[in-house]
Amino acid sequence: MLAGLLATLIAAPLALVASAPAAPLTVGSDVSGAPFEYFPGKSKTPAGFDMDLLDAIAAKMGRQPSVTNHQFDDLLKAVQRGQYESAMSAISDNSAREKLVNFLDYFLAGGGLMVHQGNPLHVFTIAGLCGYGVTVESGTSYEADLKKQSDKCKALGLGAINVLSYKTDDDSFAAFAAGKAPVYVADYPVSVWRARTTGTSKGFEVVGKQFDVVPYGIAVAKPNTALLGELQRALLAVIADGTYDRLLKKWGLSQGAMRVAPINAGKLIEQK
């Protein structure tokens, strides 16, 4: 009788612990780059491929994602200081960023150039931007690419690139659309999305091929290897059950499919 009572008392708190809901998965994201993450219309709920994929990954982990809109150029630092467990915002995984955080890679893309219809400047690569103004989001790898190219322009005796950096990609595109500069640089899929949904009606188009192609990765703090492993297993499960491909098709992003889940692959791709 006593043994049975003790067993009941011990089991009760264990049952309560087992049934307690898992803590939300905290995620920082710069919600300003459709089709990956954006606020549709007047909604305050972020949508996009990244958000759908995040939901699917978190579900495999038995957790709910809690996404906070955060400035892009501070995302990795926010993960480092523990403000968020992770960051997901079409973040290019490269060797410089891998020194700050670990990345679970899930998509492959590069930068793209948007210009006025008919491409009056006849530019197709960033090497052809010497002497021109370009809008870009602050803290992105493309901002760094443009500044490096500007130095090359000056070394050749050509005009520097006037790099106009903005807090968000939405701000960068709005400045371009308002005539602040003749070229807008962003993720290639983002540029294509903007051209398809708003750009063509305003006389804009995407030109040239993608440049600086690397994986996008979910950022996780270096010490948090346990979470990195959980996310990787969940992503592989999402790929295996077909959800990943369905989401790519939904958002028109199948060309960037990366049906593996490598960690810190950006440095390896840079070396090729």
C-alpha cells in the first residue's frame, strides 16, 4: 500500500513535466524581403518561404516559433548575445559570418541587379557599376561586394560606386523606385519577386546572372551545438517528407533547392 502511494506521488510530477508545452523557439528575422519574409498588406504576421519552412522545422521539433522583426545588420550579434536562439532571414552563409555563428544551410542563391526597363545603363554585373549609384540593404554581403568593387573601380581610374545603404531591403527598394539611384541590388530571388509583383508595372527589370552565390543558413550561436543538431534533424525530416519541395513550389523558388542540410557550407562553396 505504502509502496503504491509513493509510486503515485513520484509519477505525478513526472507526468506534469512530460505534458508541459515546449518553450517557443525564439527567432530573429529582418522581415523585409519577399518572398522569404515579409508582412503581407497590413498584417503583422510575417509570411514567406522562410516563415513556412521555419514552421515546418519547429513542428518536427515539437516547438512553436516566436519570430521577432529585427534589423538585419544586428541579427548575428543578437544571436551571439542570446537575444534569440536563432536567426532566419535569407542570411548568406559565408566564411566571415561563420566566424561569428554556425549556419544550418537550406537554400542556394546570390545577388541580383534591378534597373529601369530596357537597361539604359547597359549593366549586367557589379563590375559595370563604376560611377553609378546603387541602393542596397545595410549589413548584407552585397553591400560588402559593392564596396570592394568600388575600390577596384577607383584602382582602374574609374568612378567609384555610390553605395547607398538602407536599414531594410524594403527601404532600399523604395529609394531605388523613388529615383535615388539607377540600380538596386538585393538577393536575386527577392529582385525577381519584386520585378514580377511590382517592378514590371513601374518599368523595372532584373538583368544579368546571380553573383556571389552561397547558401542561406539558419544562424545559431557557436556554443549551442545541441540546438544546431536538433534543427538539422528537423530540416532533414522536412526534406524527406516532401514539405520542403512543396514550399519551394509554392513560392516559386525551386531553382534554389538544396536538398541536404549541411552545416557551414558557405566557406566550402566560396572556395570553388
